[in-house]
Amino acid sequence: KAGVTQTPRYLIKTRGQQVTLSCSPISGHRSVSWYQQTPGQGLQFLFEYFSETQRNKGNFPGRFSGRQFSNSRSEMNVSTLELGDSALYLCASSQGFWAKNIQYFGAGTRLSVL
Amino acid sequence: AQKITQTQPGMFVQEKEAVTLDCTYDTSDQSYGLFWYKQPSSGEMIFLIYQGSYDEQNATEGRYSLNFQKARKSANLVISASQLGDSAMYFCAIPGGGADGLTFGKGTHLIIQP
């Protein structure tokens, strides 16, 4: 069974640009969550989608958005990039509601903002 | 709000020795789960083991086991017979209160020495 797939693995952008990251969950998993990992702040929850609906959102500005498609694939978008958005972005999928299901992570997308 | 404390920023352990990674947590939930993840330098978060708060026995998965002490709000990970490939960051995590995804600790950087 294929794991969580995130594309691209690496991205370099400049300030002010926007970026879209993609996540394909494990087959059969309907919940997708996104996390940001930085050396200073550690791992922080961005948002979670279940059946195409955003269920939860972390404490991030509106520049961070996401969506989920009918096949459970998810994208997250960051507009007007700032230097502080440089981070490893991790996607995780689970079978259902995260509180009762194990989240399986992808390898991440490493974003560098210059 | 949920909180995870990992008090060991880094550990050096000789190969084949057992190692215990500490994790204490704070939650107001009566029913919750605790997760441990491993993150090698490649970045992918690898699920290791899960403990439910009402599970009667401590969780075990191969060389990984949990020393779960609910009254102390402690969930230490024990790795038996450590291997060089165990060198990585290790994170303890708990579902956020209400709807905030997983809350992670700062992690422990484990280095296995030959």
C-alpha cells in the first residue's frame, strides 16, 4: 500500500510569490492534515480536511489556505510569501477523525523563501 | 490547551543498549491517545507507537514499548537493543484539545554510537 505522497519535495521561491503544495493520502484515508515545521517553532498544526471540508485550523494567517478534492487529495497554498514561511511542510493522512486515528506522514515539502 | 514536554534535547547511546526517551503531557481530556514519531534527517515523520489513555496494558511494537504512567501523565518511549539506524529525532504527540491537530513536543535528538 502506497504511503502519503507529497510533491514537490523541494521548492525555492522569492518573497511575495505564492506556492501550492500537494498531498496524496494513503488509499482509503479521508482525513488530511497539514503541519509546518521550523527550527524555532517546532511542529505546528496548520489545518485538517475531512471529506472536502476544513474541520480545524491552527493559528496561522489567512495567507495559508488549503482544500481537499473528492479523491481526498489535498493542496495547501501560501500567498504573498514571507521569509518566515521557509519551513518543512508535512502532510498527514488518517482514516477518520484524527483524535481516534493514527496519522501517517509524508516525506514533506521543504520550502525556501529568498 | 494540550502540552507535551520532552526534557532531553539530545542523547548519546551506545549501540545495543536500551534507551528511554521521556515525555510528559498535560491534557484536560478524559480520553486521549499518545503518539511517538521518529524523524530521520530525511524529514519524514515515521509513526512508531500509540497508547490509548484507557488501554489496560502498555503498548509495544517490536523493539519499541511505552512506559505509560497515567497518574503521572508520563509516556516514556523505550527502545530496546538500539541500532545505528535509530539515530533520529523523536517526537511525542497528543491530539489537541477541541480541534487543533496533534500537539508535538520539541523532540529528542537521539544519536546511537557504534
